[in-house]
Amino acid sequence: MEKVNNLIKNSKILSRILRHEPHKISLDLDQEGWVRIDHLLKACRQHGIPFSKSQIDEIVAGTDKKRFEVRNGKIRATHGHSVAIDPGEPIEPPKCLYHGTVSSNLDSIFSEGLNSANRQFVHLSPDPETAQNVANRHGNKIVLLKIASGQMFKEGHHFYFAQSVWLVDHVPAAFLTTDYNLKK
């Protein structure tokens, strides 16, 4: 159990660094959010965060949400950034995507649409089950929103895919329905 708790704790630390606070350990991400793993480890050590390469590998392999990507000796967070990153080329999304929330947010959402809040993008799920799993973190009275993403794309909205999550700048209320009401 302690190993699982350490994995979760270390995953949260790595997420915070790569998504929100690389500057706090004097780390420079490239425009797509990548950093060399050896630079990350060195910066972490210099700031009292003693990660090893094997711990990084364990974090990447041990997260079911595909939060991180490793390629050619580099690592990045795949989604959830508050620091600006270039998500790459827009791609056409599925006809419908989903977003889980709680009923107390609905007035605001149907007034303003889905906004990214303190993140760079709104995160959308490819299916209702995934959206519900995400929403479960927010409490009771879960509501699943169905997004007419195919229509949004046709009307010029840009979508990006990040491992398991679809990203978009904003979802106007006109593209939302509450076809999927679930209870926790």
C-alpha cells in the first residue's frame, strides 16, 4: 500500500511540475511541453525532489490516465497544463464527446459554455463512462454533458488529442446537451 501511495504522491508532484510550475525548479519546457529527463532529474535534485530515472519510469507506466508521455529521452505532461504549450496540429474529433460535471455548475455552463478555468484547454472524454469517472472526483449529483464536437469542428473550432483526452479552447453552450444524467 505504501508503494501505491508513493506512486500517487510522486505522480502529483511530477504533474504539478510539468503542467503548472516548471519555473519553481528552474526548468524550461519547450513549446510542446517537452523536457529532457536528465534535465528534469537534475532540476528536481537541486530543489530537494530526489526523483530517480526508475521512479519516473514507474510514474509514467503506473498512471492509467496517460498523464505523461516519454519519447527520445524526453518527457511531458500530455494534458492539464496551465502553462502555455503548443498542442500540435488540430484534428477532427468524433461526432460527440463528453464532459462530466456536477449539477451546481449547470447554470454557469449553459450561460457561458465550458471554459478552461485555470487550465489551457477544456478537457473532453471520448465516451460517457470516462467522463463519469472524471466527474466522480467532484462530488454528488453528477451530470454528463454531450458535446456536438463534430459540428463544432465544422464551424471552425480546433480540437487536439492528447493520449486519452480531447482538448479544445472553449465549448459554447449551443453545442451542449444534458442527455446523460447519472448519480454517483
